[in-house]
Amino acid sequence: MKVSHRTLIILAAIIWYAGGIILLLKGGALIKNAHVIDAQLVWTFIAASVGVIAGLLKGMSIFNKSCKKNIKRINTLANPRIWQCFRPGMLIFLAIIIPAGAWMSKAATGNYTLLCFVGALDLSISFALLTSSLAFWKLKAFSPPKN
């Protein structure tokens, strides 16, 4: 299915934002569950803080570059197709990491330390995705093409 460059970029952005929002909700729920297990331990707050700070740093550096690179790649495609919103390697990575993340969350159930760890990991990826998504706006990825 052939699509416009703009449509492909919007699809990539939707997937990017969806991942960020889903991981934010999931990471927050895991941290909350850890807090329910032991509300007195400061490690719950530390895990959440480390996840957010690490995510912001990753978002401003690594993920931002990746996002910009993907937008530029999409704009150079001769005949954009719907499945080209990300490189094939990224699609394979997503197909592996999504079930792995679900498994880690399930494995952490009831375990304070694992809940903090997986919650921090999810929050870090979430904040990295959401922070780096600013590249879509900075590169005017949603603006209609100029004639």
C-alpha cells in the first residue's frame, strides 16, 4: 500500500507516542504496586526518579537522534509504503521487546525489587520516547508539504 511521506511520518509518530504513553502507564502502575507492597521504603521513589531522569537523558541524546534519522529516512523514500514507517530491524526489535516487556512485568508481580526495576525501566523508555518525540515537531513533520 503506497502512502505519502507525511502519512508515513504521522504513522511513525503515532507508534512512537503510543509506546511512550503505554510504557508511562505501565511503569507507573508497577511503581504503584511496589509502593503498595512497602510504602515505607524510599527505593520506590528512587526507582521512579532514576527511571524518569535516565529517560530524559536518553531521550535528549540517543532517541532524539534516532527519531530525526527516521524522519529524514522516510522523506528520502522514493515510493513510501505503509510498513516503511520504521526500518525492518526496528520492526523486528519491537516484535521481540514488546512480549519481553510483558513477560518482565508479569514476572515482577508481587516482588518489590523487580517491580521497582521493571517500573524504572519502563519509565525510562517512556520518557525517552516522549522527550525525543519533540523531533517530530521541530522538524515540522506534521505540517502539510509546501507547494
